[in-house]
Amino acid sequence: ALMDRLVPMYIEISILRALYESMASELGARMTAMDSATKNAGDMIGSLTLQYNRARQAAITTELMEIIGGAEALNG
């Protein structure tokens, strides 16, 4: 009688445990993927910021050179 109740309960618990372990594994994989994506996005932001700043500095330098060139042309 006791075994008749324990065996189905044991089987049910074993199945639930397997399902929970599967869910935990999937969530762990998702978390790892998101950590990697976050790191890659941070690296990309750094790279793009550097490119933007270099382009901006080049534009400023060009504009200053044009202003200086124009001033020198006026002063002869």
C-alpha cells in the first residue's frame, strides 16, 4: 500500500526535477548569451564613439585650417 503511493510520487518528482533542470539550463544559456551580447554592445559603443570623435576632430581641424588660410590670404 505504501509502495503503491510512493512509486507514482517518485516518478512524478523525477519528471518534475528533469523539467526544472532543463529550464534552469536554458535560462543559464540565455543569461550567458545576453552577457556576451552586452559585452559586444559595449565594445561596439566604444569603437563607434572613438570613430565619431576622430571624424569630429578631423572636421574641426579642416575648418580651422580653412579659417587660417582665409585669414592669411586677407593679410597677404
